[in-house]
Amino acid sequence: MDEFDLIHSITPHTLHHTSVDVGIGDDGAVYTASPDFQQIVCLDTMVEDVHFKLEYSAPEDIGYKALAVNISDIAAMGGIPKFYLVSLAVPSCWQAAEVQAMYEGMTELAKLYRMDLIGGDTVSASDKAVITVTVIGEVEKGLACLRSSARPGDVVFVTGDIGSSAAGLSLLLGETAPSAFSERDYFIQKHKRPVPRVQVGRFCSQLQHTALNDISDGLASELNEIAEASSVTIEIEENLLPVHPDLRTAHSKWKEWALFGGEDFELAGTVSQKEWTWLLDRCKASGVPIKQVGTVYERKEANVLMKTADQKRIVLEKKGYNHFK
Amino acid sequence: MDEFDLIHSITPHTLHHTSVDVGIGDDGAVYTASPDFQQIVCLDTMVEDVHFKLEYSAPEDIGYKALAVNISDIAAMGGIPKFYLVSLAVPSCWQAAEVQAMYEGMTELAKLYRMDLIGGDTVSASDKAVITVTVIGEVEKGLACLRSSARPGDVVFVTGDIGSSAAGLSLLLGETAPSAFSERDYFIQKHKRPVPRVQVGRFCSQLQHTALNDISDGLASELNEIAEASSVTIEIEENLLPVHPDLRTAHSKWKEWALFGGEDFELAGTVSQKEWTWLLDRCKASGVPIKQVGTVYERKEANVLMKTADQKRIVLEKKGYNHFK
């Protein structure tokens, strides 16, 4: 199979959006933006042996996740994901079937959101695979959920549970014994196939004001970003952290994973007390777990504080990933 | 310098376009599309030791070229480049200063086109650097220059000169002795810092019909794509190929490089006889070399034919890059 056959095999035969005027096959994709909407663009990269390992992730999983983390960014802006473009650098030892499988993992997820693949690039990697996905979405004008929108008095919330992805990774790496958890597969799936919270993001876009981040670098990091951008202090409670019961009881690292593990791709955000019930009801009706974990205050000495189980107040630092130390 | 400092240092302080509602610093970039325009999106990837080598390219050059090849795709659609997003996977041995230099190379070029950097991602590479750039542009509704627009009778044209980038690469790799050319630097610059033909693309967008490709994979490949998409046959003449005189006289490979070398990032296209003079005049007035190299015919047995210097007709195959053999 040569590059042209490969492109042919991954080019979608039908498109969900009639606004795609030119898809794959010319120098660039062309689409018509919806009037009354703003365009949202995100891009994220996954590197073999840094973000995934072929020993424990199938190409389908890698493709799925590379798209999922970008959709999650659109969700965190309150937007509707629409299009995606893929750059794939793969070593020559990869078979065409593996590349196709990677695209299939993406297609599987894209179908759920009626997203169209509109462009891409497949090149030779010198050694390890690198996959970059660009996602384009849209949001009604003025309704994007920005980090700077937190206000004192707001409820701080988190969807789903956190720390599970880190637990899954620990299982995959063999650092945690399989016997530690009864629901092993749950954690592994949370790591390999996170579900972006698009629906919650859409609910949030309808609120008067809401700050929103997806949890890619860990809850502590995301809340620090919101607090910084909004010039407020966020205070959360350890006892309120939404952590899977299996994890909380079985593993000493649960707190570290929940706060700093990252890759949960849940949403963390703030909403006014008045609108919190509305959001809660919407999420309940849709079967999406969501939970208050704290409150927003006027700016104090730190960005993020946590009341521990033994009633102490500690500062939660970003502990984000530092590439250049 | 940590990742946050780095992001801060590369985040533009001013934006050219007021249509950028949210730039770097949130989960995604948000912009408002111009009414009456279509959106164009392209993405291209460059891999260390596959597309560039650090021995002969400075980080500034690599950044410049990674952006240039994407702008060239926008040019080939007849569009105006507006925004770009960068994904950079760099090995841990790279210094922050090198990453900044790469961004500076991009900024230098972006300024010329009043383009804004609106997003990005810097991650650890396991071994070799990989840089993916996404460019977003726009074109007036219905005016995009598509490959499928060639019609029998059209003039086939090429801008600038071709084969020079391949000659430059050959010099850089030490395969061609420096003494072979008097204008060495010209060829090396053509390889390291190609100039995207945005202005010619914009002229073409105003034509009744025009098929347009940028020459990334070599003239033969680009013309094959136009002929295929338009269901026509393109016939060119060897004697008309725009090749730098230094190259044509000095190197036995000039023809191979001109037809199959690629990375010239000139434009190849077709235009009606009637409008050819208009395009020619426009290019002349703007100081951009452009030349007729052939004619479009009704579909014959091959996509692309070339009349050689000794009056034979040969078939020009794609000879595109095949990743999977």
C-alpha cells in the first residue's frame, strides 16, 4: 500500500457537515463557518514512549485518545466539535494496517460527535511515532467558557471522577498490582479511552458566567489556571474530591493521583450559586456525574487552597508538567 | 526556564487581527470568521533527520520553513493566511533558547503576512524533534482555487524557478561540490527559506477558473494531481521549464530536480488563454516571475506528457513520495 492508497483508505466517503466545501484531497480544507458562531481551534500532540507505549496501547486506542484530548479542549470552551485534521509521523517499521487502525480509533469517536476528518499529513518518523490532532469547533458568539470567568461566591465543580486515569496508567505500567483493584478495567479504560465531556461544556455555555478547564494536567493545575486568570482564590475540600471508591480505599496514592495525576479529561469549573442547581439538574438528567468540590473567594494569599480531611488548610501548587527545568 | 515561562516568552503581545477573541492561554483559541469568506485549514509536519537536519539548519530556519510550507498551501488555495498553531515535540537535550529561536523564525515570516500565533503545544520528544504547524486562512466565498478547475485549452504556468531547492539540499548534504555553482547561497536559501507565493494565489482567486497547486512534491506530481482531479491531460515542454541558468548549465541532475525534486513551494497552475495575459501583467507589475510551461488538453492516455528537447513525447509519472511501499 503506498501513500496514495493509504490516504484513499482513510478519506471519509461521506461527511456529516455540508459546510465542508473541500475535504481531503486539495492543498487545504475549505469550510463555511456558521453565522452567529465563533470558531474554536485546538491542537494537541502525543509522542510514543512519552504519552503512550505500544506495549499496552493498541493503535486504535492511541488514535482514539489523540482525538479525545482535543475534543476535550473544545468541551472546555463550551463548544461543539466539528472537524479534525491529523498529522502522523510514524517510523518505517509500522505497517499500513497499524496506521489505518489508528485512524479507525479516531473515526469511532468522531462518529459519536458527527465530526469530519478534513485534512492530514502522514510522514516518516525517524524513530518514535508522533501524532498531532487539530480540532475545529464552534460556539455561539459570546458564549465561550473562559478561564477568567470565575467570580467570588461561585461553586467549584468537577465532573466524573479524578485520579482514575493515573491509576489506570499505574496498572498498565505494572507499578500497581492488578489485585489492588476489583475494577481494573474501569481504570485502564479511563486512561486509554477518556470520554470528553462535550455535553456538560454545552450546558455551561448557556450559563451567565462559568470558568471551565478540562483536567489534562491534574485538578490542582487546572484550578490554579482558573484562579490566576480570574484573580480569585479557589478553596476545595479533600473530602469532596470525586474519587472512585475502589481507588480511595485501596491505594495510598489516591490523593496524589486525584490532584496531580492528570489525563482524566473531566471538566473542572465554576458557576454562580444561583445557576448551580440548574447545571446539576441538567447533568443528572443526562446521567453525567457532577459534584461541588469547593467555593470561589476574593483573592487571598494563594491561588488554590484545600481543606484537608483533618481540617488543615494547605496550598495546592500547580505541579504542572515542566518540560524545561 | 519552565514550560510556563517558555509559553509566556513565545506568546505574542499584540495581535494583527482583532477577530481573535481568545489567543494563547485557554483550552482553545477562539476567533470570529469574516462574513462572506470561507475558512481554509492546512497542516504540515517536519521531522528531524527526515525533513531537516540540525547540522545544516538553524532552529530559526526550521521554524521559518515549517510555517512557510503551510502558508504555501493557503496560497495554493488562493487564500489569505491569518492564524497559525504550532505543535513542537523536542528532545530534552534541546535548550529553551533553541525552542525560542524556532518560534522566532516563524514570527519573522508571520509578520510579513500579518499572521497571529493563536495556539500551540510543546511536548517532550523521545528522540528527534517533530514540528507540526496548522495554518488557518480565508478566501472569498466561491473563489478557492481547486485542483479540479483545469479546462482544455488552458495555459499551464509555473512561478519562480524549480529544482533550486533540491540543488540547495544537495549542496547542504555535500553531494554537490560548492564549486558547481556560482550562486550557492541562492539555492541554499531556496531550500531553507522558501517564499510562499501568496500574492500570486490571490491574483488567481480573481480569475474565472484556475487550478492551482504548490510545488511541494515536484512539478510532475503536482501536475498529475491537477490533471487527475480535472480529468484532463497536461502537456509541458522541457525547453520551457523555468530553471535557474546556473543550475541548467552546471549540473546533470537539473531536469530530475526540476520535475521531481520538490520543496520549491512555487505555484503550478492553469488559467484560460483569455486571462493569462492579465495574470502575467499582474505578476510582472509585482515583480514575481511566472512562465507558461505548457497547455491543457482533453483527456488522453496519460495525465501528464512532456515534449523533450529532442522533440519526443514522454509520460511524466507522479513519482510522489511513497511512505508505504
